[in-house]
Amino acid sequence: MQEIEPQDAFAEIASGRAVGIDVRESHEWDAGHAENVSRNPMSTFDIDSLPTDKPLIFICRSASRSGQVASAVAGQLENVFNMTGGMKAWNEAGLAMVSANGNPEVA
């Protein structure tokens, strides 16, 4: 497993060169998440649903859960990254977020 900074993750996901996978739970996702990112919560994680044609960037609130998932997936897939600092760091960097209520925050 490799690590990637939020700004680099944003660039890779926005360009379509990589796929972002948010492993947080529903209430966290609904509060605020990165655009163009898929959700595959750690509690019900489905490795079979992951794309295999692009690098995968795993994201959570603080990089702990995403690190666990990325470590597990890295044994089976190549080009697996954990985003350092999670959505807290993403938000602190001022990167775009969306939410169900239009006022995104990191829950």
C-alpha cells in the first residue's frame, strides 16, 4: 500500500486517472464527501465491486479505516493508495466537497 496526499488524490480522481473509494458509513458520507468518489463502507466492504483498471485511492475520516482497507486490498490488487489525513485533511486543504443538505462537513 502506498500513501497519497489529499491534493494529489484530488488531481488523480478529478482527471479520471484514479478511482476514489470512500469507506465511511452512511451518516459520514451524507454529511460531506468528495465529488466523483464511490462509496464502499468498511462495515460491508465488497472487494468484488472494485474496478481493477485504474489505481484505487481509499478515503475515510482520518485515514485509519481507509488504511486498514487499503492494506487488505493491496494483497490482492496493485496500485492501492491510502489518502493521508482522510476527509479532515481534504477539508482543511479547501478541496471540493458535496453533501445531501448542500452544506458539507466532515462527520
